[in-house]
Amino acid sequence: MRNLLIASLALLLSACGGGPKTPDWKLDSISLIGRYQKAELKGRNTLAERYFEQALAAAGSAAKLDETARLHLIRCATRQASLVFEPCSGYLELARLGASAENEAYHRFLTGQWDELDGGKLPAQYRAFLANRDPARNFDILQKIGEPLSRLVAVSIAVARKQADDATLKLAAETASEQGWSRPLLVYLKLLESRAGMKEDAAELERLRARIRLVEDSL
């Protein structure tokens, strides 16, 4: 799975294609944070936290401040994909000692601090969404983000900015469904259920509730 680490945040943690051998700590960190993401998105909280702590230990064994800060950003982004919005305190604690431009740009992007945000420091797949000033175009832009987790992260920002219409929520739900990511899928199905209830759409409510039960029974 081309997860967020590999597709979006590999600037500091990616393995080298050639040249000097990639250090073991970096390979371990990449592997473990990928396992964390998979467990987190499937709602396996205990396992996810275990992998995350192991990823931190791998980077910590080399005393790598920026890479460790990046791991905290990855965790915050992965949780935000399921609409868990929280201060990224682990990142902020390390960033006060000095943050890379890429890390700081990504943190600002996640938290909606877009004033003076240098889009050139963001992963390329987010730049069109950042530059867009017309909420009516959000769906088309989000649909073009090919990497599933990156798309869900961007959708979460649209939700936080109150710019997510039904089509955008359905896009997020189906993106999560295709990957078997139970945690964000359940969140978005319940949001759609709430909207269907407000519209008194009985048929859609029945269908959504059946899907919700399937996900809940799987957890």
C-alpha cells in the first residue's frame, strides 16, 4: 500500500534508490510507521499505538529530531483522516527546537494555518487543493488526488473548513471503503446518515444504516 508516509511524507524518511545503504533505523522507522497507519485506519487502536511507539524508538535510537517530529505529523495526519482533530503536541514539542520547512508547511496545512504557507514545500498532490479558493471546485480537485490516504487527509480539511458537501463526504466514504479502512469509513457513513436524516430520505437512511452495521460488526 502506497501509504501517506511513502506517497506524501517521504522527504525525510524514504529509503534511497541507490548510493549508500539506507541505515537500519530508517528502514525500521518506515516499516513501523506504515504498520501503524494500517492498524490505525482499521480501528486497531492498541496495535496501532504499539507500532507507533516502536517507530519513535527506531528514529530515537539515532537521535533524529526532525525525523521523529515527522513521525508525529504522520500520526496526526492519519488520525485526522478519520476526522480526529487534535493538537499535534508531539510535533510541536520537537518543532520548537527547530523544524524543517517541509514539516512546518505540512503542519500548517493540516491545522488550517494557510496564511503565508509555502505550497512549494507541500507534497505535490495537495497543491491544487491549497491553491483553490472556490469551495464548489473542491470535489473535482479532491477526486484527482490519487493516493487514498492523502485524499482523506485533504477531505478532512474541507470538513474542518465547512466546505464538504454530500458528494465530498461520499467520495471520502467510498475511498475508505475501497481500502477496507473501517475507522474513517464509519465516521463518514455516520455523517452521511445524519445528512440523510435531515433530508428525511428514508431509503438512503436504510441503506446507510445497513452499511454502518456491517462496519460496526466487523470491529
